[in-house]
Amino acid sequence: MRPGTWPWLAAAELRMTWRGFSGGYFWLLTVGGGLLWIAMHWAAIATMPSGYPLIAGMLQVPVFAGGMMWLAASLMVSQAMVHSITALMDSGRLDLLLSSPLPQRAVFMTRGLEIAVSLALLPAYALLPLAHAGLFTGHPGLMGIYPVLVSGALFCTAAGLMITMTLVRLLGARRARTAGQVLAALVGVAFFLAFQIPNSLSPGAKKAAGLWIMSQLNSGWALGPQSPLWWPLRAATGELLPLLAVTAAGIFSFRLTIDLAYARFVGGTQESFAAARPAAAPSAGTPVFRAGLTRVLLAKEWKLVLRDMQVISQTLVQLLYLVPLLLAGFKHGPKNPYIIPAIVAAAAMLAGNLAWLTVSAEDAPELVSTSPVPVGRLMKVKAAAAALPLLALLLPLSLWWLTRSAPQAAVLMLCGTGAVVSAALIQLWNPCSGKRQELKYRNKSFGGAGIIEMGSTVSWIAATVCAGMYREWLPYALAACAVMLLAGWHAGRGAREKVWGRA
């Protein structure tokens, strides 16, 4: 491999990535994942004789399996956008792209391949046992899963890169980073929300829509069995024409994106940074200082959260997944006993995320520790900044539920408040030092507080279910909630002493 070419650079990146894999956690994950993969192969081989007719039957009415395929593709495009923003707009990697003596196209090609590999890992882990089982049981056409995975990852990477590059061209690098994070969140749940549309239709509209879909499935070109929409599904079973078309589409789209978009990206980022305006000088006059520590600190925390687009995008995803539940609640009300537990679970997870940001991901912890105000008081206000917005959202929702069912409205308000306050308290009692960029991995990287918080959320979900249907078990569920709180207090003694001081 000649130095400076993209294969040479990809090999160098692969070596550096491999050097970063170390530690007992990596080997535990590798051994455990390998054993599970072997078990998946055994299960696929054992079920293939009776399972292959089912796979062949899906091709006769491919709308369900094809819909799941396009749902997975939308999630992969969303992840490609996230990876594109991280790989191409991170300050260190952006400097490498713009100032490296290597050809910029080679750097861009390597970044694109990294994104494609990261997208293909999980689908490959799940689907390759099926391909291998087909090879060993007389169905070698299932080996078409290999080229479909590769071409699908390349196509989704090309789509994510092109969307990101278009945003860079239209908005500049700085604004594109913000817009890309929000758009990735929307793309990731678009198909999920689309699948929930039938649940919001009236019986007559649902029947009419079902008749139209059946007519399209039977004879229509758009949704019929031979439609190009389902070619990736048919290619995975080894059909020659769909396999060639899907493979060519993935490779061609990726190559075209690399050839056309990298120059646009470089031009857009250079124009963005060159046209960056200096910060406006502060206006003359007497500065305004507002009284009240609690009010000032709450306003500061809320402003920091609203400025962080990573937090907003992740929160937006969770809220969008709640939309079908709220629509079902408005339509069915007390008839569906699982809507309120789902809302309580979502509120608890949001409260945990916000409390971790306000308590543990402080941008200037040294200023907090040296302030003339007791640190414990500051931390309590910061935890309240996480809980109050969610309590403010629960109140009107509970008031609306009051018109449908007063007992369920009380359960929603009481259990929702308990779940939110418990999540905030567990984070308050277990302070740790983290960065806002680590929000997605906080449950894996920051000790047992995440596990205790998860246990608390599950306990409050159980309490919500028991309050609605199994009231004889409600005391035990509430006892579990109290145990989780006590565990959170006990587990955080060392962290509180370190952060707050012995006082």
C-alpha cells in the first residue's frame, strides 16, 4: 500500500484502534459475545429446516419484513449522521482534515469507511449466523446477506454523509453541527412514528387504509412482491438481479458521495470559519445582578441545558417516542393500563439524565467547590433544576387525565413525582466528575449509581402497575422503591465526602 492512499491510512487507523482495546472489560465482552454468537449459530442451524419456508413465505408478502428493513435503514442513516458530525466536525479531526499533508480525499474516504464499519457491526452480529446456517443446511442463497450488509452500510453512510454535507454547505460547519444532531434525532424515529399512524385512525379510516394496502400488495407496483422497495430483502436470499442491483447501488452511492461531497465539506468549513464574526463587545453601562441564589442558579442550569444540542437531541428522541403513547392515552384513556407506567418510566429516565448533567457534568467544578455557599446547598438546587421541568410537565398531563379517571390521574402524579424525585436524589447522592459528551455512556462508566437508578425506575414502574391492577402487591413495590433510595444514599457516601467535604 502506497503511503498517502486511503488503504494505507485505513490500515494505520485500524492499528491505532486495536491498540486502544485493552482491559478485563474488553475481554469479558469478547468472550461473552463470542459464546453468544456460537449459540446463535447453533440455534439458526437447528431451526433452519422449518424456518426456511417461513423466510420464503415472507417474500410473497414482503411488506412486514421489508418495513422492518427500512426501519433499520432509517436508524442506520441517523447513526451515520451522528458519526459524520463526530468524525468530521470534531475540532481535532477537523484540523487533521483541513491541514494534513495527506490527500483530503483519502482522509475523507477513511472516515467514511470507519462510519460504514461501525454501522454494519451490530446487523452483522445478528444476521450472519443465519447466512452461515443457510450455507450448511442447503440454502446457500442466504449468503447474500454478506453483500447486502456491506452495500446497505455503504448506502446508509452515503446518505448520512450527504445530508451532513448539505447542512454544512447551507449553514456552515458550526450551525450544521447543531442542525445535524436535531435532524438525526428526527430521522431515527420517523419510521417508528409512521408505524404508529394506524393506531390514531378511526375504525372507518383504518379499514379503508387496510383495503388500499391489500390492493397494492396484491397487484400494485409500489408495494407488490416484485417492487424494487423489497429488493434488498430478496437480495439477502440470493436472487441474482436484486443482489447485483443492491450491491451496485451501495458501492456507487458511497463512491459518488466521497468524490463529490468532500470538496463541498472542505469549502463549506473553510468559508464558515473564515466568515466567523468576532464576539460582540459588551455594551457600556452598569451590569445587572439579580438577587436570590436559588433563582440565579436555576436559571444558569436551565440555560446551560438549552445551549447543549447533544442533550436536546437525545431528550427529543425520548420525547418523540412518547408521542404514540400520549396519542393512545388521548384515544383510549383508562382502557390501556400500560400507558401511565410508560410515561413514568420516560419521566424517570429524563430526570436521571438531566440530574447527571446538572450535578456531575459541571463545567467549572472548581468554582463550585470554592464558592462561599455550602456545596451541599448548591447541589440540591442543581438537582432541583433537573426535577422541576419534568414535574411541571407531569402536572398538566395529570390534570387532563383527571377528566378521564381520577384514580389513574392520582397514580400518574404520585408515581411520576416519586420516580422523578428518586432519580434526581440518586444522582445528587452519588456525585462524580464527568463531561457532557459522556451523557450517553453515563450508566456504563460512572459506577453503581446508574444501576441503582435503573433499579429505582423499575421499582416505580412496578408500583405504577400495582397501583392500577394489583393493589395487594403495592406495599412490596413501594418497599422496593425505598430500598433503592437507601442503596443510593449508602453507595454515595464516599463520593459525597469527596465532593461536598466532611461537613
